[in-house]
Amino acid sequence: MTISHIILDQLRAIVGPAGYLDQPADVAPFTVDHRQLYRGSTPLVMRPDSTAQVSAILKLCNEQRVGVVPVGGNTSYCGGATPDADGSQVVVSLSRLKKIRHVDPLNFALTAEAGCVLAEVQAAANAVDRLFPLSLGSEGSCQLGGNLSTNAGGTAVLRYGMMRDLVLGLEVVLPDGRILDGLQSLRKDNTGYDLDDLFLGAEGTLGIITAASCKLFSQPGSRVTAFVAVPEPQAAVNLLARLRSATSDAVVTFELVPRLALEFVLQHVPSTSDPLDQPYDWYVLMEINGGRRDHALRDAMEAELSLAMEQGEICNAAIAESEAQREALWRLRETIPEAQNRAGASIKHDISITTSDLPRFMHEGTRAVLAVCPNARMVTYGHLGDGNLHFNVSPPLGMQAGPFLALTETINRAVHDLVAQFGGSISAEHGIGKLKRDELKRYKSPVALDLMRTIKQAIDPNGIMNKGKVV
Ligand code: MLT
Ligand code: ZN
């Protein structure tokens, strides 16, 4: 169903000439997702610059039954912000809602609008000697609204939690245009259902988050970063437990890296080099931070690593001696997705299970993938500390992308069935979008799905919000 010219003109009038894009070349970037899995179409990209404009847009779209697709930095891995191909939806980009409304170092809180780039939110916290801990590879382009709507994870979840855990309150425009103002920065508020929680991770299917009040933390006084070689994943799990215990939970980052991922990075990403003198099968990038500006933390970590080395639980370690070295170690981890892309086709999974079960899952999962595609190359990396791995698969050497990608569904089935057997999740941090909607139907319990549909129907009875995503 195409949208009438009259409605499109009314929408343009709400935002004025600077607030929309309707020329094909300008609209084009909003019709394809980050991974180029989906291509959609839209006659209009709206760029409101106030919550009142977002409210007017949704009110009109709801009255006229026009579909709306909200978009932030367009870095979704699951096609969560791409319109359908039939041109029946308008896109609402939040990128002009980019004010940091309030920074409150005394209350360790900050209120920012949805279009703020994550790095800008981090910088606003830094400027008052506070920390906004959410950290991900795309932080230079992803936006707070997208982080909230997808409940983003990243590399500091172990210590600080996911986006959901960092929210004090939300401002949300409901599908009928009403504004739910919950921006107070209260730490405690036990007055019934947690309405904010409904919109976090809803991927724009229940309304548009326009601003959030977020938790800030103290800047760490000291920080130690190391790249550690381990003989096998079980050793990494053991090391995590002993480091958490030895540092009273000061471990912020604990990321598993297999040799093949490091090789992809060394081969495809400029200015990278192997920090250790010989190759090892598995590595962990770890970072520990603490409140005191002294060597106690580093001493504790070095003592644990020495002990682990004596016991054969680690093979080797490089500890960053400067900020430049720290950045170089981080680059080896953060550029893995980009390096794997450059290396060719890949089939990605974003699974979570109990951390202590991960080694057994990896063993059985690898066997299941190889049964479907012999000699496939496993690139299993990621947030071991959160029980969340990107259980990614690259094709066997010499196999063309086409025949390999034709195995996607069979490989997904093998991996996700195993995840279900382990009581895990098929989407730990990337969300559902279009990509995993059918998988969600298959693996989520019927009671949970029924509740999700009831909530969707109650809040968006006309089904205008981000149709075709999640539920
Ligand atoms: C990561 O941890 O690097 C991201 O979640 C992206 C990915 O799955 O590759
Ligand atoms: Zn990740």
C-alpha cells in the first residue's frame, strides 16, 4: 500500500524543510541494513528535532495507519531498522535529537536524547570525571536510542551490565502520539509495573524512545589490560573465576579470541601485530579496573597470571605498559567482525548460555557445524565473561560464498537447537529484528510469545510500529 501524497505533505509540514529527506539518493542509505542483508524502500525519511515533532508524526501515522520504522545509527545486525520493500512505511531518524539535556555528577546521572552518538554520551560523562560504561565496536556511529531499543551489550557488561541496567528513566512517544515522561533519575521507584523495561529491547515495536536518564559511574583510578594465551576454552573459564575472586569482581572485560580470528585481523586490518612471540590456539583479552591509583590491582593480576602459568592454565601473556599498547590490544579484539567480513562470507550466531557450560557447548556445537559443512572454519569469539559468544562460521578454504551461504538455515538449526538444549538464548545481545523473528517463534516459549503479542496489541493496536520486526 503506497502512502498518499496528502499524508506525505502533512508529514513534511510537521518537520519543516530541514526535517525530511525524500530524494532517492538521500533516502537510499536508510533502505539497506548494516550487513546488507535487507533492501527496503520508503518515500520519506523524517528527521524530527524535538520530542513534540516525534509525537505529531506518530499521532498522524497512527490516525492514517501509516507504518513507521525508527532508525538510529543503522548499525543493527538483524535488519531491525530497515523498512519493508513495498514502500508502505516512513522512516523516522532520531539523529537530530542530539542534545545532552542534563549532566548531574552529584547524582551520577545524565540525561541525553536518542540521537546522541554513544561516544558523545561517553564524552559528556568524561567531561565531569564520570564514566558511562556502555562500550561497543560501533560506539563512534551507533546512537543511544538504538542502544536502548536493542538493549545493547558490548565489552563491559561483566562489570556494569547491559544497556537495560544503565537506565534510570525514559521518555517515550507512544504510537498514538502520547508522551510517557519517565525521565526522573530516581534510584528507587516501586510503583507498579516497570514501564521503561517494556521499551528497552523492544526494537521500536512499541513506540519511539526520545531520551533517557542513564546511570554514571566513577572513573576508574587504575586499569590493567592483558592479552593472555590459554591452552583451551576451559582454561579461560577457570581463569575468569580466579581473577574475579582475586580482584573482588574488578574484571570489566573478558573476551575470548581464537587463533583464526587473530589471523584474520593480522591479515586484513592495518597496523596490527601479534603481541606474543608465537601462535597459540586461544586467547583472552581482559581488562580489570579499580578505584585506587596504585599498583595493587596490577600486582594482584600479575600474581594470579603467574600462578596460572605455573599450573599450566595459561601459556603466555602480554600486559599493556602504555595507553598506546592498550589500544593496540583492544584493536585486535574490536576489529574481528570487520576482519572476518574482509576474509569472506560468514554465518553469524549470537548465543548465550551459562559460562561454565561454554566449553562443552563449543565442543558439541563445532561438531554439529562440521557435520553439516565439513572443514568449515569456526570463528568463536566474544564475551565469554557474559556467557555470550559469537559462534561464527567461515567457509572451508576454497569453498565459494554461494554454496556456503546456502547452508545458513541448516547450520542455524544445528546451532540453535543445541543452544536450546543447553537452556540458552539464540540472541544474547544483537536483538531479533527481521533476521531472527522466525527463530524467536521457534524457540521462545508459547506463554512468553503470547504475552509479548498481548503487550504489542495493547500498546500499538494499529500495528504501525516497526511492522515485521520481533513479534
Ligand atoms: C562483537 O562483539 O564484536 C559484536 O557483537 C559484533 C559481532 O557479532 O561480530
Ligand atoms: Zn558482541
